[in-house]
Amino acid sequence: MQNIIKILLLICITTIVLNAQELKKSKYDINQCIKIEYTKEDIKKYKELIQEGELQGYSCAGIYYARQGNFDEAINYFNKGKEKGSIEAYAQLGSLYLSFLHNENKAVKNFKVAANAKHGKSAHNLGVYYYKNFKYDEAYKWFMKSYETGDLNSLLSIGLMYDQQKKYTEAIKIYKKVGELGEPEGYRSLGILFIKNKDVKNDKEGIKYLKKCYEMGYGLCAGGLGTYYEENKKDYKKAEDWYKKGFELKNVESTSRLGLLYEEILKNYDKAIYWYAKGFNEVKCIDCAFNLAMLYNINKKDYKKAEEWYKKAANFKDIGAMYNLGYMFEYDLENKINAIIWYKKAAKLGHKKAIMKLKELGVSYE
């Protein structure tokens, strides 16, 4: 009997200790630790953060090792962060299990701890997970938890969920609310719904909401209006005007479509060249560089200029530009050495046609 009492007391004490662990947020911005490329100085800095008592140091180190493909070490640091009560460590470990290790059960378990401690992104990730698994009530619950932390994207996701389920009355209500709360994507989604969905089609309403979105400074909606006038009304002057408004707001899609309008429909190559170049130079429109290279390659037969613009796009990892350079060198310039060089660059990034071309040429891309 005494042994049973001792065991029960031990269980109670352990439970109290576990419940006493306070989960903590840090003011240190985790985004400082998310980079495209890392150096050894970065991990040194993250370990110094840990020594200084900064909770985010554990998550920063974990992210660093995860990006290096060292998942065991990443898990080690995230778990150390969890032991210290770091909410972010739970969230990042959930992301690691979901995106890299494909262990959904462990991902959900960690996300739930973070989400219940008001980590918005974790709650949003749970919403996405349950939505993909057709558990709409659960998805709604977690999207709402994320929204309650101030994440309007989660409220928008609820609208998209209703939209895809053909619950249009609910979707419209949510989209309007998102727009009214200051997120232009709500009005954009509403505009697209009214213009493209035959069940609720109302072009006048669609245009109204795309204009509301544009007036909030969202260039993508100017592009949407341009596309509407180009494709639905064949009113190329209005399309041109709206694409230019999108460009003024630094919108890449508007600028690319303006160049394509001049090139493919109006057959005004000089204006197409002007806007493609302007788009690349002023709004970093990589598609503009690629399209300009294609124009020089196919329409102008100016291979020197085509090479120049393909290379500009290739510098931004555009594998289509790399492949086209190889193709141009092989067939237009009959330069197989350079063709192989560019096919290899595209193949290493997974371009299937480039891989086939190298096989045809009897060359390995490894």
C-alpha cells in the first residue's frame, strides 16, 4: 500500500513539474536566421546567442543544420530549445518533420503545442494540414486560432476553403471581411470569384473589387484588371493602361503581361523590347528577361542579344533560360561545346529536356 502511495505521489510531482514549464516567446526576430545561403560565421553567431541566454538561438541553430541537410543535429537543437520552453522550437521542429522528414504525426504533435501557446504560423500550418486531409471542421478551428493571433492569411484561407467547397455566400462574406480589415488579397479573391466563377459571375462586381484592391496599392490587382480587359473584352487600350498602372506599383506580372501584349497581340516589337528591358531593370522581372531573349532569338534572329538576355535570366536560376541557351548554341549557332555547358547547368537543376539532350549527345550531367 505504501509503495502505491509513493508511486502516486511521484506521478503527481512529475505532472506538476511538467505543467510548470512555461512556454516562452522571444522578441528576437527568427527571420534574421532564415537565409538562402549560410556561412560558418552564422552558426558561430547562433551558438553565441545560446550562450547569451537567447531562446531563439536554439531555433536558429536548428534551422541552420536543417538547411545543411544535417537533420539529426537540427532535431538536437530544436529539442534543446523545447527543454528551455521555446515556443519557436516546437514550431520549427513541426516544420522539419512535415517538410523534410515526412512524419506527419510528429509534425502535428509539435505544431499543436506551439499553436496552443498562440504561435500563429503553427496554427495556420495545422489548418492547412487538416484541410488537405479533408477534415474541414478541424481546419476551420486551427485557421481561426491563427486568425485570433492577427494572421489575416488564415482568415483568407477560410474564405478559400469555402470557395472550393462551393459555399459561395460564406466565401464572399469572408473575402469582404479580409479586405475591410486591410488585406487587399481579400478583395482580389472576391474580384476573381465574381469574374471567373460561372455560379456567381458578376463582372461589374468583380471589377469593383479589383479596383478596391488596386486602390490599396496592390499592383497584382492592376494586372488582374489588365488581364480582364485583354482576355474577356479584347480592349487592348484599357489592358495596356492597367498593366502600366501595375508596373508603377512594381508588379512583375503586370509588366510581363504588358510586354507579351505588345509582342504577341499588337505585334509591336519595339515597345515589347522597351517594356521587357524596363521590367527587368526596374522591377526585377525575370520573365521579362526570358521573354526578351526569346523575342531576339526567334523573331529577330539576333543571337548575340538573345544570349545576353538569356544569361541575365539564367543568373537568377531560370532553368528555362539555361536550356534555351543550350538549344540556341546547338541548333542556331552550331556550337556544341557551349550547348553542353548550358544543358548541364539546366540539367543539374532538374530540367528534364536538358537531361534528355545530354543523353542524346552522349554526355553525363553528373
